[in-house]
Amino acid sequence: MNLTERSTNIVRELIKIKSLTYQEKDAAEWVANFLVNLGFDTRIDSSNNVIGELKGKKSYPRILLLGHHDTVEEGNSSLWKYPPFSGHIVNGELWGRGAVDEKGGLGCALASIEKLIRDDHAQLYGDILFISTREETSEIATRGIKKILEQGIKADYCIVLEPTELGIVLGHKGRIVLEISTYGKAAHTGVPWKGVNAINHMAAIILELEKMSLPNRNPLGQGTQSIGIIKGGVRSNTVCDKCTIEMDRRIISEETPETVYNEISKTIASLSKKIPNLKYEINIKTAFYPSYIKNDAEIAKLAKISFKESGLSPNVYYATFHTDGEWIVNDAKIPAIVFGPGSIKLAHSIDERVSISDLGKAAEFYYRILKKNIFRED
């Protein structure tokens, strides 16, 4: 079986299934049927998570492959060079929503398992646990992985199938979403001094937030923060009495929602001396935590060996984006790496696409690491 060709065909089929978050049942059924045909004991839960298990002769090691089959919205389809759910192949690239995030990794992993089971002369000694979830939501309570955790997960190692440009990611930063509001007093703009402009106060806060010195510690590096949403005012001739921003703060080790809240609060409170009537409120909307393993962890060593055997030069790093690996490492206590084809820069974008060559390389890596660790030659 040609892994590049087979991976491309599987990913293409998945792209053709429109599977927006909360509307991902058809894709879940497709993945579940694929696993059933390979002999997996498979089920779909109430969150449209697919859980497949294939037992080996010795049940050790037990490896978890974790992906997601939902995608974000395609946006304005007319802006795409090719229809977002057509699975066009042009100039060595496969185009479509989910090509990178993350039907690419999902399809490559399925192709590699299929080859090992159907085309190889190896026997399965360890267990394969294949889980594909609902992931593309910032509402933690509705993320598929949370329901999976309630049911329990046991594995010795995990590979998260997110796009890493064929690099081995040992962990990533956490993410906190804060909502900050300023409160003023409405007035006619003909007499603005009779009001208190919440937008002006928010502008002062934004400038102060940009001056903050954020933590920088190994292995995750520099923390970051960025304001993505600002809302305020009802009309141009009314002094604004409320202004709200949403800020994304990427956190590293030893940071918590409490420490971030205290830092932000202290920074804004320092403005009270300059702005006596400053009124504000800070709320933490969502909190995701950092997770990582060490460079010498067993799964990292196994990945590096398989990388070299696949003809690739290992690129090992810690990522700035977030994955469900957080809960696998922190809550389930399963050492995990993140590895997949495609660039996170193209995820969620118009004209999302992945290199067919990279699909083949990713599938080869999954094949090698599975064959080396949970299969044995007859």
C-alpha cells in the first residue's frame, strides 16, 4: 500500500464531509466505520466523540492516537480559490477546510494503522486506542476530551495529531481569555465634560497593558498577550458609558488564572492615581493550562528514533498554540507528543491546504512508531 496515496484519499474523503463543531456526526460515523472495518471495538458517545480500541496479544505498550474530526466554519466560500469542501488537488497540495486542522493528521494516522493491519506481516502485541473528538470550541465544558476524561483513559503514550509542520512538539503554553470592562457616564457630546468616557479610560488601560513585562521561563519561553475584541458606545454623539475588551493571554509554567488576574488588576489599579474616576471590572472567561513533557521522556525518544527511520531530521520544540494534549498530560497523566502534517498558520484560514508530500511523510512516521513499539514480526 502506498501510504502517500492512501493518506491523501482518506483525508480527501474527510474534507468532503462538512463537519462544523456541533454538526460533526457524519464525520464521526465515517471515522467510526473505518475503525470498525479494521477490527476496532468502536463506539460514538453523546458528544460525537469516536472511541476505538484494538487489543493486542500482550496489551503493552498501549498507545493513544488523539485527533479531532470537527472543523471551524469555512467563512465566505466565494473567497476560497477552490470550494472549501471539494478536496481539490492542485500543484501537489490538497485544499479544503480541515486539510490542516486536523483531518490531515487524522487521515494519515488511519492510513498507517490500516497498512500495519492489512499489509504487514507483523502481529499486534500492544493496544491501540484511537480517539477522535469535538475540539474546535473555547467552551471547555463542551469539548469532547472532557467527556472522554469522565469515562476514563488509560495509555502509556499519546500522539496528538495536530499540525506541527512535521515537527515533534513536546508541549505548549496555556491560554487565558480575560474580559475587561470600563464604566463611565453617558452624556451628550456637545457637553462631553458632563460625562465620563469609558473608551478613553479603556485606551489608557490598553496602553498600560502593552507595557507589562511577561514571564519568560524554559521550556515554554515568553508569555504573550493580545487584545482581539473591543466593544463600546451606542452612537457617535453620546459619550460612551461602557467599553469592553477581550484579551488572549498565553501562559507558561507556574502561571495560573489567579496570578494572571492579580497582575492585570495591579497594572490597571496603578492608573487610578492618574484617573481618579476610573471604574473597571476584570473577568476570566476561559482558562486552559500549559502542558509539556521533558526532552528525554520515553515517548520523545521513541519519536526521534522513528523520525530518523522515516528519513526525516527531528525538529523538536514547544509550541505557542494549544491542544487537547493539556488534559492528556495534566489530567490523564499520559506522556504525549504532538505531531502532524501542515502548518498551524494555515489552520482556520481561507484556502486552507496541506502538502501531499507532507501527508506521506506524516503517515510514514505514524507507521514507523507504531510498528516499532506495538507490533512484532511473525
